[in-house]
Amino acid sequence: MDKIDYKLLSNFSKGNYSYNDYLKVRQWFSQVKDDTEVEEQLFLEWKDLYEAPEKKSLHSIFEKIQYQILLEERKNAEKRNIWFYYKQIAAILIPVLILSGTWFFYSQPEKKFAQTWVEINVPEGARIKFLLPDSTTGWLNSGAVLRYSPEFSLHRKVELVGEAFFNVRHLENSDFTVGVKDMNIRVLGTKFNVSAYSSEACTDVVLKEGRVEVKGTSTDFAQILKPGEKISFDRSTSDLKLSKVDADVYAAWTNGYLVLDNEPLEQAAKKLERWYGAEISITDEKLKNFRFKATFKEEPLEEVLGYISMTTPLTYKIESRDQDNKGILKKKRIIISLKQ
């Protein structure tokens, strides 16, 4: 504890650090076995060096520190895995690619090479803002993947898995299409939210401004949305539902708000998993149907769970986080049970 630079820790929790800073913080926390004990010790040390923070504030900082370490370890692991993968296949693929490329070039010179796609992947527990080549902007939610061609022309198209909010730039004589698993969403210039996670049965489109046309791909349907309307397609039953909603509620996540809008616990748990990069198990079927209505802004997961437990007969347990065989911390796992 006497080696820790608390100013560096504070900057690290805000994402303001160098790679060497990350290595220092990782070394400090590499032997952590009891999060509660370390957090208490940090509070005592911090109190002597700086103006005493509230424990609630320090708890949030501690959570962010652990999360930043996890993000860095994931990035480093991905780099190592990619490099190892390329070294293994290079000796096999390079000769094949040279031969096949030469044949392709000389035998079919009139054809164009396959188009390259750009892919944006969002880590779990994160949200990022994006800018497309046509100046269309938007946000991608936790675990989302967006693919697009860098050469937008008359027919601009992106492919989405997960949740995104789009602010599409209007271009004369040029349409814009978002392709998801169950539908294509065609727009001219508008703001709308799409939720299309592969792990969930429903795909939702909520229009905030403008006009969109939604066409089914797995099921034959077509619907034009007006501002404040939501279309929901359930791929398990092929049911299509159109309803009036508050579009701002569905876009609140882009401003850092976690909104539970009268949702059953089972659905709320999925949101919490993505928002905090955790795993949540509900052991009692009765609890899954309890509904919640609340809005959170930058609260740690423990505070959110504490609030839910105050309004519902449930108890929860946060299991200690172990490391995998690569030395990376596993996701935080929460067990929710019916209070006895």
C-alpha cells in the first residue's frame, strides 16, 4: 500500500493514463484477493493524504480502476491472440494468396476486387460515439458491432448487431439503410434507435425525428414509422407490434443514463449485464416477472442492486472474481435469489 500513487489511481479511473501507468496499477492490484479489504485500506490511506472522500465516491473510483484494468488486459490479450494467429497461418496462406491473386488478376481483369468493410466492436460495459464517412454520427451500446463500407455512395448501408442510436445526415438522392438480423431500416435523414442483440428475441426500432421505413427480411412486412413510434419484432413468434413511446427514454443511454422503464427483472438483468460487463443469474422464476422503473447515472453496480433489493423481496451475492488461464480477470458474477 505504501507504494501506491493515489493521484495516478484517480487519473487511471478516469481513463487518463499511459501504458506504463497501466503496468504500475496492474502490479499493485495483481495480488488482490479480497476487494472489500483492499477498498477499506485504500480509503484509510487516501484519507490521510488528501481531503477525505466519501466512501460512496471512493467505491465508484475503485470500480472504475478495476474496470480499466480489465479493458487493458482484454486489449492486450486480443493483440497477442491476433499476432499468434497470423504467425501460425502466414506460412500457409501467403503462397496460396499470391497464386490465387495472380490467377484472379490475369484471368478476370474486368472484375473488381471484393469490397473491404470497416468493423467497430464495443467492449461489454462500454459505450462509444462513432462518425461515418458521410458525416452520419451516432452511439454504439455495450457489446454492439457495426460494419460499413468506407466508400459510401448512392446507397449507404451499415450492418448492426446490438444497440445503436443513429443521427443520419441527409444527402440528396442518397438513401441510408441499417441492416439487422430481422429487418432493413431505410432512411433519408433522421434520428432513431435500434436494438438488435442476437441473444434477445426482440428487435426494436424507435424513431425520434424524421421518417424511416422498416422492411422484414425473415418475415414479410413493411411499416413506415412516425416520430415517437416504436416497432418491435419478436423472432421467436414472428409477432410485429407498433406502439407510441417516449423516444427520449430509448435514447437516454447515449447520455450515460441507465433507464429501467417498468421492465421485468429478467429483462432488466440483461441490461445490467451489458451496462456493467457482468454475469447475472436469477435462481427463482418468480423474481423474473417483478417489474422495475428507475433511472441511474454513473452509479456502481452494487448501488443499483441495493436499490432493487429495497423494492423487491430479493437478495444478491457478488462472487469473487477469478483469473482465467491467461491471467485476465473474469466477469463479475452476481447471484440473485428470493429473500427467505
